[in-house]
Amino acid sequence: MNIFRLAGDMTHLLSIVVLLLKIRTTKSCAGISLKTQELYVIVFITRYLDLFTRYVSFYNTAMKLVFIGTSVAIVWYMRLHKVVKQTYSRDEDTFKHYLLIPPCFILALLIPLEFTVTEILWSFSIYLEAVAILPQLLLLQRSSNIDNLTGSYVFLLGAYRALYIVNWVYRFFTETHKIRWIPWISGLVQTALYADFFYYYIKSWKNHEKLRLPA
Amino acid sequence: AAKESSHDEL
């Protein structure tokens, strides 16, 4: 475990804490894409299939349980909680997220880490995570005003994978000296999708003005 | 080794 990976995991955890904080304190999920959250449930479940078969460390197992548990809880809040579900921007969250699944699955069949069920699903999860943020980014473009917690959530979510990229570079030079095409290319695509959001987020933060994404 | 290392991350 290196500092970059730990920072990445903590940033990822913090993003989820911020989102849960927003939902629980404001009892609202306005501006949050349910479709992105549903994709994350699929990402975590297909990635952590080895949760009970391969023990890496207490930290690894605990974090996997937290990520699966919180992502399911967020979908539950947005779909079933009597107050929160009323605040879901249903008619703006229109990205056809189910269209993302077949290409990622086909890509996982074509380029798996290994041709076994768990590795194909692991690769699928890596590819899907790269594009899972698209419904959320589209929703942000449509949101007239993005509240601070939502903006912070998306920023932290983008920052975590950027930190993972630094971790991969660090591990390449200090440990493995192996190129890992699947997570690296997916991670670069994933982080690149946040590029314009990062630009407008940092600009709004520097100018102390409300975050707005051009339509 | 590659497989192991890629699966110790989240």
C-alpha cells in the first residue's frame, strides 16, 4: 500500500460520505443521477466477486464491504425512501445508462485480464466504471444550480481515480515494472471524462462563484 | 504476479 493509493481510497470514501451526508441532511437527492449510482452498484458487485474467496487484507475486505453497502444504500434512498425519492430529478436524469453495459461486456469478452468468469467480470467492472459517471455529468449540465455538496461529490469522485493513476505510476517504478493496460487505459479515460468538470469546478472555486457547466 | 498485484487494489 502506498500513500497515493491510500489517498485515492480515502478520497473515494470521502466522496461517498459527502453524498450520503447530502442525502441524509438535506433529505434530497436533487442533482444526483440515480443511473450513475445504479451503475456503481454493478461496478462494485462485479469487481468484488472475490470478496469471500480471496482474502487480501482486513482493509481490503472492509473497504469492499463499505463500497458495496453504501452504493446499495444510496440507490435505496433514491428509489425507495419516501421523502428523498420525491426529490429525484427524474425527467433530467435521462442518459440511457443501460446502453453502456453491452459494449463494456463485449470489450471484457474481447480483452479480459484472463478468460475466466471472475476476470471477465472484473474487466467489465473496470470498463464500466470508466463511463459510469456520464449520466451524472449530463445531469450536471442540465442542472440550473449545482449545490456545493453535489459539486464536491463529483470532484472527489474524479480525484480518486487521478490519485490511482499516480499510484499505478509509482507501483510501476517501485514494484511491479509491469504494464497493466486494462486499469490504466480505463483509468485515464475515466479521469479524462472529468476534465471539463475539473476546469469549471476549480474556476468557480477560485472566483468564489456558483458552479455552472456550459450546456 | 501481475494478476495478484492487480487484485490487491479496490
